[in-house]
Amino acid sequence: MLSCKKNEKEDSTLVLGDKITVDFGDTPLLQENSSWGFNKSSFYYTIDHNDSLGLYIYNMIDEFWISKFFPYEGPNGLRKFDDFVLINDTLAFHSLSGFFGFQLVHLQSKEIQEFTFREIMINPGKVNFKSIYFDSEIIGFPIVEYKRTDDPDYTKESNIYGFFSLSEKQFQDFISFPEEFHNKTYSSNFLKNDFVVRGDSILVNFQKSHYLYGYGLKGDKIFQIPVIVKNVNNTNPGRKSDQMDNMILAEFTGKYSSLISVGNYFYRIATTYPKTSIPSSSDFRTIVEAVKYCEMCVLKLDNNFNVLSQGIFPCAPGESGVGDGKYLVKNDRLYLWYLNKGPEESLEYFQEVILLENSH
């Protein structure tokens, strides 16, 4: 079993490397429901402007912003504010959760192609820039099937990722829940996951599984490899009637919050609370207190998912920590969102963190 190593003997301490500064200037700051992403030269995010979706793109080389706006109404309307992901320089994917479909948005002409599949009751799941597969004919993305989660057969019968044919306008193949989740009842919090598309493989990081999974473009499982952090408890507490209880039992027992691909390496990130007990759902103060002791374990992995280096860092706001949400990659180095903002509100920082080499 693997466990993260602290950078000092007593306390988890942020050991900083290089820093990337993004000056938002007069552009609006990111919202909680903003989509975001990046490529080699730019960082982008979206804002809901009530009557339109605003797309803001920051050129990290020349350090300037450009913006585009896409209306919700009209023949080329987006219908609603939802996940918006740049596939390439000319095309974007826009989710239509609740409408059982998605839109492809041509960024220059703003022409929209809409695809729906209401008859099979599938919605896009949480789509982000690393979870989209696209080869001009097939587009793959996370999905959610409209089924009752309190049914023990839910995970056995439900799919989590779909490969959609743009020419035939239907799904061709699916990725389903792996066997470790079959024949039990779970809360939706316990089943959360995220995807990383790398070449012709779809990697899946389940927040409460010690395994990383890899799948091919036909939904076939390629591998199942353990990458374990000791402070993540993956014991299923069942599905509680109180949603707050479900959240607390999934969150404060530790979780594998994300998987990131950087060059020839991967990073598996776990959020843990090793210094606190599970807070009470009825006492907001105990929840706030528990968050103060949040730690992030970062494991750097090679292509075979062997651990090369690792580290533990504070990840609570106000504790000079790093966040596991937004990040950037520059010159094949990972930069995590730095939570300790300076006096200038328009500046956001992404900080490289130094990991300890793994001993063998």
C-alpha cells in the first residue's frame, strides 16, 4: 500500500517551484460553474451572462485576453449555460444536460449542430477538457443514464461514458461501471469519477476506488491497476436518505479527487482529512473546522503507473495551500492553483510543487 510522504517531518508544507501568474484584468473572475481548460499557449474559461455564454481566452505567451459571446436564444442559440469545452481551435462541445443531448459549436461562424438522444434517456455527465475524445467521426464524453440510484442493479446496468457517431447520430459503444461497484447500493457522491483521454485510451479515476482503470474505444477494459493512498477509505457506507450525510461520508473519509496527464507522466491526487473525525451533518461549524485540516496527496506516476515521487500539501483556503481543481501544464510540468491570493484581486497564481522522490 502506498502512502504520501510529507515534505517536512512534522507538518505538511508547500514546497514551491516555478509560478505562473494570470492577470484577469477587467475580465470577470471565474464562477463556481465556469468551464475551463487550456492548451500549450492559452487558458480559457466561461461565464454565464444571463442572455449569453461568455468565452474568455488568455494567451499565455503574449499575455492578452480575447472574448467571444454565444447567445442562448435564436436559431444558433446554446439553449442554456452548461459545460463548454474547446475540442480544438475551431470547434467546441456544449452539454445539454436535461435536454438529453449536446451541441457542437463552430467558434468562428458560431454555427451550431445539435444532437439529441431523448429516446434512450441519456444526459451528458460532467464534461471537461480532458474527458472529450474526438476523431471527426466519433465523439466520446461522460454520460449519466436516467435510472434510480437506489436500485442495487444500477451500477451493473448503467454506463458512464459513451462513444457517439456524428454521421449515424447514435451511440456506438459505452464504458460501464467496473465489477467492484456491482450489486450494491451507493450514493451518487460515492460513485463520482473523472476521465482522462490519452490517445486511443480512456482512463477512469473513481473517487472511492483504489484502482485506476483504462478502456479502449469499444468500451473494453484494458487494465485495472492499484494506486493507493492509505488515508482514502473506500468502504461503502451505503446510500443515506439525507443528502448531506451522503456528501460527508464520501468527502471526509478521503477521496481520489483527480487524475492528470502531463507529458509522459500521470498525477493521481487524493484529498484527505487525516487529523479530523467525520463532522456532523447537523453542525456546520464542525464541517468548517474539518476543512481546515484538508490535505492533498500528490502521486507522480510513470506510464506503467509506478510511483516516481509524492508529496502532501495543505489544501484549505487561507492555509497557503494548493487547490485540486484548476491547474496548468507548461513544459511538461504541473502547476496547481495556489489558494493564497495576494492583495491584487485580478491576479491568480498557478504554482509548481516539489515532490519527494520515491524510495525503493
